[in-house]
Amino acid sequence: MTVFLAIWMGLVALLWGAILLRARREVGDNPFRVGVDGPACAPELRVSVVVPARNEVRNIEGVVRSVLAQDHQELELVVLDAGSTDGTLEVLRAIRDPRLVVVEGGGEPLPEGWLGKPWACQRAAQRATGDWLLFVDADVRLAPEAVSRAVAYAQRAELGLMSGLGTVVNFTLAERVLQPAVTGLIIAGNDLREVNDPSRRDKALANGQFMLFSREGYLALGGHEAVRANVLDDVGMALAAKAAGVPFHLVFMRELFSVRMYESGAEVWAGWRKNLFAGVGRSWPRLLAVELGLLAFVVGPYAVLLSGLVEPLWGALALPAVLLIQGTRWVLDGVFHLNRWTGLWSHAVGYALVMVLMVDSAVSSVTGTAKWKGRALPKGS
């Protein structure tokens, strides 16, 4: 048993050592980033910012104000209210700015084969007049330089689609424990060099909070009809772009926008419940592989460390691996502006909860019991 544990903990240490080296490389030598100090795009470029909104009364004014405060002046903001019942539309009507276009989507049933967000984006895009189309979620807050710097980067790189990773803001305990675990799992499996390599069509990741298209790129993909039934519409767009030969990048944009995705434990659970099984391609074998990987390389070493209370040698074997895991988490929390002290005690707890959440996501996808924004998601969406 001792030999087995020694080999196991050695493999854990090797894996996390590689992750730590990769994290340091991402910090020091990563060309895929854009910040406030980058060049701005030409002021005459017409940019349309599109926000789909359904029951976003607590968020809508914040995102609208942040868009209207951009340093890029040739800008319009198209907000589609998709049948909100919480006062979202009333807030929009009270904002007076000639650049704001409010589209009332109504609460009619969705067309067959469409999910709510892609349908809202598709309709809103039909009203947009810009040479560039930027889709952002209602919980996003843009820095004043976000539009001009992002468009300038996309132009320099000759992109048809650019997506960004901003700063995730967490306040409640559930957010601080679960959000870094889920996002860490996603980012761990996606090296940006591979994601942004057009020859790697199997590697695609995008962030629906910030999706910037040239008009030509958006039309080449067929708009959001390309992902009309995809609950991961952002990843679907990245896959479609690679398949169609539309140049695509995912970049770090932590200075340029922030987002508070959820505001309670129930929201965190429901939000990721609808996505995680789709994230492994709705494949039970892949789900099992991820679960076993988390057990072996993330959660398990902490259990072995605790076993040191009974068998000190086992705890001693696990201690170096756990210290390396925690050191890597400390570095990554600094990179992504997360609370480092929470990560010191919550790492294993967060990933143990993610293991349960992934199974719940799979069951809800298969049974059709997942819901979001008051709408049931079809089986297998």
C-alpha cells in the first residue's frame, strides 16, 4: 500500500508541477491578451454592442451604463428584452440616450429548434448596424476602453471572431468556493495556444460574456442560427469559426471587463448544471474520465493527507503533493484576481462539489429537468 501511495503522490506532484510551470508561462509570455494600455481602433468604425436580456432587472442598468461610457464614440447599443417579467423593460425605457435601441422580444414560445439566448442574439443582431458586433451578457461591466481596444486587437490579428476572458467577481461563500473550481477545470483543459491554433479544430473555447465579430465573420457563420440549439453557444461559435476557416482568438481581457455571473449558491449550481455535461460533449465515458481524474489528482491527495492522522507515513507521502497543489492554486488565484485565502481551505471542497455537480448536470440533461431563466432546457441541448 505504501509503495502504491508513493507512486500515486509522485504522479500528482508531476502533474501539478507541470500545471505550475504552464501558469507561470501564461503570466510571463502570453501574446493572447489585451489591456487598457493597448492601441485603440479607428474612431470612425461603427460598433454595435448587443445585449440579450431576460429578467435582468438587477443587472441591466449597470451593463447599459458601462457600454454608453465607452471611449469609442461611433457606437450603438442594441438590447433585446426577451419577455422579462421583473421590470427589466421598464428600466430600459427610463434610460434616455440616442445610442440605445431597445427591442421588445415578447414572451412568445421559442421557434422549434432554438434555445432562448441564441434566438435573442439572432433577433437583436438583425437590428444592429455596426461593422463590428460585440455580444455581451447583462452581468458584464465593461471598462471604458473595452470596445476600442478589443476591436483594435481583432483588426491587427485579422480576426472574424474574438472572445475574451475577463475578471470574475465573487462575493458569497458559494461563489468563492465553486466558481474558481469550475472555471479552473475549464481553463486547465484548454491551452490558449492550442485554442487559437486554426489547425487544432478539436480545441475550441470561447466565453459568451464577450463575443466580438466582424460583420463579415458573423455572416459567414450564419449568425446565431449556427448554434440555435446549443446550450454552449459560445463554444459552438468557436467550433463553427474553426470549421469555416473564420480566424478566431480567445484572449485574456482582465482589465477590460468584469462579470459577476451568479449571486447565490442556488444560482451557481443552476447555472453550471445546465452547462457542464454539454462541456464534456454529453459523453458518459468522458464524464467518468473527468470524475476519476478529479478524484485521483485533486481531491484524493487531501484524503491521503488526512489519513496521516491514522498512519503518519501516508500523510508524509501526501504532504509534498498537497503543498504543490496549494502553491499552484495560490499562483493561479493571483493571476485571476481571486481570493487567495479562500483557496487555501476550499480547494478540495470546491472540486468535490464540482464532481457532484457534474453528475447532476448529466442527469438533468438526460431527463430534461434543467431550467434557466424560467425556461426548461430540452433534453440533450
